[in-house]
Amino acid sequence: MLARTSHFPSRAVVHHKPARSVTLPAKPYSKVKLFAACLLGLALATQALAQVRIKDIADVEGVRDNQLVGYGLVVGLNGTGDRLRNAIFTRQSLVGMLERLGVNTRDNEARLETRNIAAVMVTTNLPAFARPGSRIDVSVSALGDAQNLQGGVLIVTPLLGADGEVYAVAQGAVATGAIAARGAGASVSRGVPTSGRISSGAIVERAIPFQLAGRDRVRLALRNPDFTTARRIAAAINARVRADVAVASDPRTVTVALGGRDAMGFITDIEQLRVEPDQPARVVIEEASGTIVMGANVRVSTVAIAQGNLTIRITETPQVSQPGPLSNGETVVTPRTQIEIDDQRERRVGVLPGSVTLQELVRGLNSLGVGPRDLITILQTIKAAGALQAELELR
């Protein structure tokens, strides 16, 4: 009976409940594996977030926009156009336009007093591979003393390239998106009413020839030149095709040999590859606005910082001393001056340890209670002391 009793439970555990006999001993170990998997997933996610597509940091050489410019007239303004007495070019353009339409106004040119017309410059960018008949947006900007282009219509304006050839023709209603109102004693404005935009306002008349088919190689131009980033791009392309087809020839250019491949399909595959761009240690300071931008690789050697401003405040409170009634005294103004000196002696010396991160650098400088203007001076002084291990760029 004892043997049977000891035998039956073992069979019940092994054959009838195999999941419980396997799962229970492994439960503590599963928590460890789950925690390790979470850490690995977090590390991979962080690395993936730092990577960007090649198409977001590089351009294909030759695939670019071309700038176009033209001179035209905007008509239909409600008395907010150019004064023809002041804007001579507007008057001459108006007379020339009317002559082309069969109206002779040269004999009475001096009597033209309309303020419903304005001379403008029309600018746009011709996209790569734009074909004749396609439409592009244009920007319109006043040349003379026009006050508002709202409600105006741009007359047919040829748009020229750098070679002097006409590549597009613009025409249409101008939309400024600005508000301007003026009364006898006050005026209000929002935005810039003397510049506007015409959506799909130009028709492409001529295409700029550029062919990708039949090329044996293409060049990728980095928007932010860097040796490390260019080499990483070349390595990612070579790993994708499993051949040495990409070479980083300089910090801005990566040359890729097509080797008989379809240019469109190969470039599409290359653009989707992800790399991690490298950033130089750089601090950019815009002194006009007090803006400071620091890169992630900025480091500071061990340095002690003390910052304080001497403030002297002088307050004048003159008092008037008047004589008593029916007396022969004089009214005298007695000056009273109060001088306050704030040397900020409560400010203490702060020490930044060596090789601090960007976050620690900002936290340490903020602990000194300094503003952006003082922070600019501190960074310049740290750079002069040789403790700022980064490039300092002033704009």
C-alpha cells in the first residue's frame, strides 16, 4: 500500500499536471529574463530614435530647385497702391502695359493719378523634374510705397531663371493673410500686408533637363557636413547591397556606384536606410535675441564660476519747503538723494566638475541664478579659459 501510495501521486504530477511541474520552479527566473528583455528593448528603442533616414540628412546631387524671379503689376487695389508721382517705375510700367493693349496714354502720362496699381517682384522656386503645364506657388512683394496688396490681382508676369530664359508665367489673385486698417487718429495692422502669395499661381513653360537614367553613379550631398556621418552613410549602403559600392569622398559627399541598377529604385532603397548622424560639440549664441543652443557632446573641464553684477540705484525725491502765511520767506526746493548699492554678495562661487554632461552643465549654471544674457558672458569666459571643450559660434 505504501508503494502504491507513493507511486500514484508521482504519476499524477507528471502526467496529469505537467504545466504546473514545469512553470512553478521557473517563475523567479522568468522575472529576471523579463526585466533583462525590457532593458534590451529600451536600449534598442533609444538607439532607433537616434537614427534618421538618409533622405532626411542628404540630397541627391543634381536633384534640386531653381530660383525664378519676375517683375509685374498688381491691379485692383482699393486705393492702397503706389503713388505714381513717387514710384516712377510703376508709372512707366503702367504706360507700357497699356500700350501693349492698344491704349496710348503717353500724351497724358502726367495726369495718371490712380492708386489702384502696385509694382511688385514675383519670386518662386522651380522644383526638380517640373514639367510644362504643372503649377507652382509664387510669392509677391511690393516695390514702391503701396500700403496693402489685399484684393489685388497679378497681371501676366514672366518668371526668369539665372540664364535669362522664361521658365514659368504667373498670374492670379494675391492673398496676404494680413489685416490693415487706418482711421483719422489711429491705425492697426497684423502681419505684412505688402507681401502675399498666390497658390498655384504660375504655370511651368519650360523644364530643366536632368536625367537619372543611364548614369553610372550618383552623389549624396550631406546637409550638415561631417566625416563620421558620411562614413556611416557609406557603411549602411554597403551593408544593404553587400558590396563596396559607396565611398565617402569628403565630409559632404558620398559617391555611390549604380553598377547597372535602376537609378530610381536604388535611390529609393538608399533613402530609407537609417543611420545615426554625428554632431560636433558646438555652442551657438545669438546675441541679438539672447538665444543659446548647446549640442549634446558639449563638455566642460573642472572650473570655478562666480558671477555677480554691481547695481547702483540713485533715487531723487525733491521736497518743497514753503514759508509760513504772511511771512517774507521764500519757497525752496530741497533735494533728497537716496543711493542703493547691490553688489550681490550673496552670490557664491560655483564649481563645475570635469567632463559634465549637457544636462549637468545647464543645471549647474542655473544654480547660480543667472539669466540668458549673463549665461552668454559666462560661456565666452569659460571658452577663453580653455575649459569649454566645444566650438563657440557667435551670430
